[in-house]
Amino acid sequence: MPHKLHALSCIRSPETDSPAMPTQLPEPLLTWLEKVRPEHRALLTALHNLLTSVEPGFAVTLKWGNPAYSVRGETFAYLADQTEYVHLGFYNGAQFNDPHGLVEGTGKRLRHVKVSSLDPTTEQRLRDTISASLVVSSEYSG
């Protein structure tokens, strides 16, 4: 059965108790965030921060209208804004062993995780999933 992640909160700023926005985001992501649903901006920013905490060497560009994350020249992951949730997608989603059964989809390669909010447990599960996908990416790219 596919999983849709539910939790209570995103990353919050202690001063205002509102979703925190990091000060240094790459320009392609800043431009894109201006166009997404305002209620998803903090969650998408938190997912960007999670991706870059697992692999600080990601290059971020816009592909097909969404932020795409590349490592060692290979496009690896993407973020997409949907109506009820956001996608954390994997270009190699069909090729890796998803440690928590979060990844869904039926594409030949492309798969995604539906994320509606983020808590510490969900964050760790996503971190594990990102790491599993990176292992497969490094195996294919040498």
C-alpha cells in the first residue's frame, strides 16, 4: 500500500513560531519558490535542506519547471509542488531498495514520495531513502 507522509509540523523558527526559511538558497530554487503555493514553501525549503544535508555537493537547476538535484553530473532527485502535498522525486526510483517503503509510482525509472509535512521520524526515513538512492546512483555512475 503506498504511503502518504503525515506529520504535525515543518521546521519552525523559535523567534516567530513560523516556518523557517534559510538565508542561503540557490537562485534557481528561490525563483521557483516564489511561484509555488505559499503554504508549501517552508516544506519545500526543508526538503531542499534535507537533500543538501545528505549530499552537500548537489548542483541545483530547474528542469521541466522544477528544481532538479544532480551529483557527479547525474540528475538524481527533484522537488515538485502538488495541490495537497509535495513530491520528493527520484530519477532512479525504480532502481533502488527503498528502506521504508515510502517511494511510489509505476514509471520505468521515475518514482516519488508524497510529503505533506515533516517531523523528525519522517525526516530520518527520507534521509535513509535519499541515501539508498545515492548508493545506486554512485554504482551506476562509477
